[in-house]
Amino acid sequence: KVGQPSNALMADAPSLPLIRELLEEAPGKQQRKLPVLGHPLRYMLELYQRSADARGHPRENRTIGATMVKLVRPLANVAKPLRGSWHIQTLDFPLIPNRVAYQLVRATVVYRHQLHLARFHLSCHVKPWVQKGPTNQFPSLGTGSSKPSLLSKAWTEMDITQHVQRLWNQKGHRVLRLRFMCQQQKGSEIELQWHGTLSLDTAFLLLYFNDTHKSVQKAKLLPRVLEDFMEGDSSLLLRRAR
Amino acid sequence: QAGGITSGVPGPFREHDGPKSNQCSLHPFQVSFRQLGWDHWIIAPHLYTPNYCKGVCPRVLHYGLNSPNHAVIQNLVNELVDQSVPQPSCVPYKYIPISILLIEANGSIMYKEYEDMIAQSCTCR
């Protein structure tokens, strides 16, 4: 019936792949308004505009190299102002498995490499969180990451695919723990007394997936025998019709 | 060959096909995700053009309709053997995907490409 909310329609047809997928992804109606336009949403809107036109048609020259990109925000954010000009935040990113049909092809951490708080300038970077102890549980990001690419004056995207792949293939509850480290720029006459923690918008994870089940391409050519029939023996048809 | 068939065969082929304007073709159609009741989790795009196929399938399925051989045979069966077998239907032939920016229930923001979401051409089958 026209006007019936689509969720009800969708509930009637959960067997259709798209509908089932939408039912799994679409939050309930109660989530009325979209979240405030924070940095992550702004970042994803820019990624969307680079990858699709205003009508939603994927651009031929898009460079994301994936059919799905998920932005994951940090769960916890434990700040530890250190002595001196360093400030470290521990960020936990939940790695929630997808349905089997999606394969992880790339993972990057996007963070603000320059922060300006009041009169202070800070330069920041990201490192894996390492358990204190004789053997480093995780090798430093240097092994698995290419040189950070400067996306814009505000954001840096650093590839951590190998780092995440290792975790991704593990069983159970997986959390990627990173450290967001900021150092007060030289020249700031007084020390920044940092009490609170930075908002959660200073760093987030981008997970790139590919759809592994592609629809099988149907045979497009007319089978030979029927082509002959269509061209060679149409008199047969003509006779029949007469 | 097809031309030979239609010209040699009396009226019914022509009357039946009706005017060219209502033959099987692609019809543009645009909806908003608000109309579909999905605007609370789809951020972009705002408008979506699924389009649709509508119209009569002609007796002679010319090559432009990309019809499979089975449709040609079904037409003949309907015409010459048993009218209870329906003529082929006017349905989409080629589709293109759509990119969507959405918010998941857990607040994750996602860019996703869905296959076969926009009808690009029609066929009779």
C-alpha cells in the first residue's frame, strides 16, 4: 500500500538480499536525526563526493579501490598527560566482523597531525599501543605502514593494513589499540597544562572492504543454433504464419 | 528477416503492437530516500533514480531490445500454439550501481556501493 513505511514492507520480504542487508544495516526509526556534522562525518562526505556524483553514480575514476568503506571511531579515550611537552591518548577501536561476504582489503588510521588548542600548537602522530614488557606485542607501525599521506592541511591518513589484518583474522572480541601522541611545539613559552582529553574526533579508523560475491555475468550471446534458425530458416516461420 | 515476417503477415502483428510510443522502453523515475522512509540513516545522495521499464513487447523482437532467443520462441508459442502462454514482459536489461553514505545502527559511518540499483536499459523476456 502506498505510504506504508518501507520498514514494514521490508519486514515482509526479508529473504531478498538487498532487503535483508538493509534490515541489518538500517537502524530503527527511533534514530530520527543524523548525527551532528563532526569531523568524521565531514571526512566521509568528502570521500563520498570524491567517489560518486550528485545522483549517487559511482565515478569511473574513483580511487577508493573498495565497494565499502567503514569509518570506526575510538571506543575509549584514556589521556595521560606526561611530564614535559608530551601528551598521549590511548584509543581503542572495535573491529566488528562483517558478514562473510565482505573481505578487508585495506585499513588506515586518519588523524589530525596539527592541533591548535588556545594559544598552543601541537604536532601529533599515531603509534601502536605496546604492552609494557620484554617483547613488543605489536611491532611498531613502521613495519606495516607506508609513509603517512597528507590528505589536507588537517588530516593525515596512514596505512596500517598489515597491522589490522593480523588482528582481523583472530577469533573473538578484537580491539585495535593505538596511541595518539602530541607534542607541544617549541617556542610556546609556558607549558600546556592538559587536564581533559581531546575530543574523540582527532583520530579514526577507515576499513576498506570488497564485496566477494559478484553476480554471475549471464551469457550474452545468442546460441549459434538459434542464430541460424533466426536468420537461415525464417521462411519456416513465414510458411507457418501463412 | 524480421522485416519480411512482419510485412508478409496480415494486420494482427501491426495492430497488436500498438503505436510506437507505448512499446517497451525505459521510463525515468526519481524518488527521495525520505519517500522510501530511509532518510533517517541514508546521508547521501538525497535523490535516487531507480527508473523502470514499461510498454508492450512487439511481436517481432528487434535486436535493439536485446531479447534472448527464448523470448522470440515464447512470442511464437503465444501466437501460433497456445495463447494462454503469455507474451514476453518488458523488464530491465542493464543496471548500474549506486553509492550510498549511511549511518549504521551503532553509529559507524559507511560508504557503500550497491549493485543493480538503477535500471539503465530494458528488454522483452
